[in-house]
Amino acid sequence: MDDLTLLGAFLWQRVGRQPAPRKVLEDILAFEVQWFRPSRAREVVDALVASGIWQTSPDWDRLTASPGLADVAIPPGWRPVETRLAPGAPASPPPPLLDRLLTALTEKEAGRTREEIASRIRERARTLSVSPEAAAILRLQELGEDTRSWRRELARQLFGEEGPAHARGDPDGDRASAPAPPLHPSPPAEPHDEA
């Protein structure tokens, strides 16, 4: 059994079947058992999500253990071997775009918790009929952030490498001068009679 799966099972034993905030898992690893420094604990939790061992819940602000973790037997005295979790380098591909957007918003909106921000973004996404990522990017833009790179990443996520960037003659889709695609379509113009 690999260390990442054992670590996922260890966390499942600590928090149970209920969805848990990401911060709770990070704090268990960094402070309660003191296995990782806080920044490394974040990377390891990202690796657990990227591998599917833990999943983002439908409300985006909590993580849920995969059902198979209940059957994983952790050997007595087991500790994770950090070298098997790629120490000093990202432990996994970057976390999903929405997770990173929520992290950026949490840093910008002091005094609000990640859960509060996620709830507001969900509501705004419903109201505007856009994706949660688009709603988060709109909020960052309102807070004065340059959102061009976020919008390009969202366009790549939605349209892939062959999306609008190729149509503009921008094969790498990453030119700063290229206009980013709109976050949601504009309503059609109302026809009017010229009487």
C-alpha cells in the first residue's frame, strides 16, 4: 500500500465520514501529529485530492474521503515517508482552478472564511448562470485583481488547447495582449422598430 493512500486512510480515521474543511486536514498533519510543516501539509492535501483519495464535496469548501479508505489497514507505528511524497516539490498537479480561486479570494477578503466566500460564489454563480470559476474571477476583478491569467486558464479548461486562442491566431493561448474570452455571454440585443 502506498504512503499517500495510507495517509488518506489515517485522516479518514481522524475525521470520519463527514465532509471536513481542507484546513482541518492540513492542521492534523501540521500541528496535531507534526508530520509536515504547514506549507507541506497543504501540498500533501492537494495530492490527496488530485489522486482522488479525498474528493472535493459538491459545495466545494469541504473534502470527503473516498469510500474505500474504510477498508485500508494502517500498520502499527506507521508514519508517512516524506520522500515518497516528493518532498520539496509539488506533491501533485496543481489543485483545481476553483480551489485556487477560493484561496486567492480568501487572501483578498480578510475577515471572511473560505466557507463564507465559497457560499457567496455559489450563490453568485447561480444568479448569473455562470460557472463557479467565472463567478470567482468576477469577484477577484471587482477587488482590483488583474484576472487575465485566470480567464485564460478558464478558457483553456472550457475549450481546451484548440479553443478560442487558436481561432485568434495565438497557438499557445497565453499571449498577454490577446483579449480574454468573456466570462458569460452577453444577452442578445433587443430588436427595435424604426417607425
